[in-house]
Amino acid sequence: MKRTPAVEKLEAALAPHPDLLARFGPGAGEAEIEAFQQALGLPVPDDLLAFHAFRDGTVFAPSVEPTVLGHRVYRLADILDVKQSWDALSLDYEALPPEQRRAHAHWALWRRDWVPLLGNDHEQVALATEACFDGPPGQIVSFDFKGGCC
């Protein structure tokens, strides 16, 4: 996968900060990226794929902070796992009887056309592959699943 100008800018910005760069794992290979695209089944920007070819998310390692600005940057495999989980909860919500929906209303906020990019214990940040909240496809959305706002 070719580097994009956005990834080149990120690489240049991280170069003088080896402590930040150390938070990221090695890049994903072509086969991993192709498998991800096929499994995801949604269009994603070339910049996202180029980023994961450069560095495939943050890592958990001894003495390395696994977050950037308070969020864990998902590896390709994490994106698929987190998406599968939220998509299933979204479907579960639709099947709930009306009297049980209030307790699980945060499940209804997730959209199955979203691609999770990073998250923490109360928030997901995702790529909206379709227009939502009066914004265009490709916008980044924040989903606070404990506070209930987007």
C-alpha cells in the first residue's frame, strides 16, 4: 500500500516524538489489509488503509502507554471485533420489547454503517460511511455509550 500525503504528514509529526511512535505497533501487511476490506464490506478512505499499513493501531506492551489522547487506536482486527459487537447490540435493541428498550437506549445510537477507529471505556470514535447528523459520508463521529450522546 502506498503512503498517502496524510500518512506522510503523520509520520513526519511523530518522528521527533519517539515516545508517541512507540505506542503504535508495526504496520499491517497487504494480505491483512485485503482481508480486512473484504471482511468489513464497507468503503473506507485510502488514508485509513495507508495509516494501518504504516502503523496498525496502538499496542499493549510493558512500559508503553497504549493510548493517544485518551483513546486506544484500533488495529484492523480490533475494528472488526468492535464493529461486530456494536452491530450485534444494535440488532438486539431492535428485537427488544418496548418496555426493555429504555435500559438499552445507547445500543440504538450505534449505526451499522459506522467503522470504529478508536475508543476507551466510555466512547467510540467512528468513521460514518453514510451521511448522518446532517454531515456527509466520511465524517468522524463520537459515540459516548455511557453518557448517551453522539
